[in-house]
Amino acid sequence: MSTTYNIPTVDLSDYTQGSPAQKAAFVAALGEAFVNTGFVKVKNHGIPDSLIADFYKAVEAFFALPSDVKYSYEVPGLGGQRGYTSIGKEHAKHSTVGDLKEFWQIGQTVTDNDPIKAQYPDNVAVAERPEFLAIGNHLYSSFEVAGNHLMQAISVYLELDEGHFDKDLHNGNSILRAIHYPPITSDPKSAIRAEQHEDINLITLLVGASADGLQLLTKENDWLAIVAGPGEIVVNVGDMLQRYTNNVLKSTTHRVVNPPRELWHLPRLSIPFFLHPRSDMSLAVLPSCITAENPQHYDDITAGEYLHERLVEIGLIKK
């Protein structure tokens, strides 16, 4: 079963510019959405529409390049964390069938002499599309600002200091991913554009895709279509934040389904931003989230260790 689901919408400017009452209402609404569904729509998020449009144009131009040119930007040994990843390389952790997508990833650019720079490979420039990386870096920074504000609101909801995550997010290991789901040219059998999965990171920020297909799985085991309105982004909880909060905040299962056969000829573009902390952040469960009714569900692990474990599970890093 699949129907369209109107997930809650919050206004980020209520948190960043509003009165104390507006700020408190934003925190409550965000927290309630992440407890109940793990998804929320955000408006007035501060990411310029023009910048999103420019990046979509650059992404479309890159994926239109000949296959051999795109393959030349696939960097061995990086687990898809920078540059190009070809179709079928990534799969859901409980599946061996490759997703029907190719993607490009842009990571952190360290500019303040932070020693963590040594941990990050350089981003990959595209000679044929020199504007691609420059626009992507600009969009990355805008997503990072919005994501940091959302994590501050989450901190307040969890009754932590507002800046609880700030040091772990500074020069964090976040990823901007540009995904291209090509037209479907033959019966894909068991493969879909992105099999059901949960995101690895703290939160994911997703601008409206060029076509429908995103669905979340409810507690009642129904698939519900998620559609962002103009100027909105969709934000969901990832497994790191679910783990850190001992399942208080929900990392909801979601997928991208194939379109009806009459729309197979249409591609789909999507631009998610995966907000990651620094790799040395401890994901040990918050003591305040452990109760008699909700005992500790997870062993201690760092964000870097957990990321590596999950990249192996989804086929981007070989054991």
C-alpha cells in the first residue's frame, strides 16, 4: 500500500529569528516529528532556491557526459566518498541487488588549518564541467549551516546544551550527494531505484527531487509517498542519531520506487546532504535516553567506526 503522507512542516526561521515562544514551539514540533515519524518538512531553511537550481543544472550536465568520461572520475579505494560512483555499486544493507542509480559525492573542505584535514581526501574537480565543484561547495556550506541549526534545536529538545553537537559538527565528515536515476530501459526485475534503507548519518537534508518516488515506511507497515512543496526541504533522522538517542528519535525506513511503466523514460535527480559529525565523536547512548522502559540498545562505537561498518554493509567498501 502507498499513499501520499503529509508529514509535519516547520519553519526554521522561527528557531533562528523568532521569539522565545516561537523557538520553543519549533523545538517541540521538530522533536515530536522525529519521535513519531523520523521525517519533517522544513521551510525558510536559508538555502537559496537559485543555488539549488544552479546545482541541479550542473548535476544534469555532468550525468549527461559519456560513460567513459564519468568512469574516469571514479576513485578506487574511497568507498564512493568522493567523486563518481557508477550504477549498481551501492545496495541496501539487507540486499545484494544494486540500486538503479549513479551518484557523485562532495565532502568537507577544511579552511581553518584544523588537523582533521589530513583525514579527508580532496574533492574531485570535473575538467569538462568546471562550475560543478564550485557550485557544489557553495551548496554544501549552505546545507551545513541549516543542518547545524537543526541539530541545535534537537539538542534543546533532548534537554542538552544548545551547542551540544557544535564541536563534533565543526569540520564534520558530511557528504553532499548528487544522485541520477537514469531512465529505465528494460524490465528491472527485482531492482528499484533505491531499495528500502535507513540513512547512516545524524540527519539528512533533501531538496525536492526532479520526480516523485520517495516513500517512508510507517509503524503500521504502510509505504507513504513523501513530496516536498516549493521552497521546502525534507529532513529525516539517520541511524547515528537514532543510536545516540537509544531509539528515542526514529531513523525511518525509506526507499525510492520505480515510476509507472509509462514514465520509465524519465530520469530522476536527487540532492541529499548527509550530515555527519567528526569521525572521533562517540555514539555512546545518551544516559538520559536510557530508562527502565527503554534499556540501552547499543554498544559504544565512534562515528567513524560505525560509518566504516555501514559502508561495508552497503557494498561501497570491500571487507
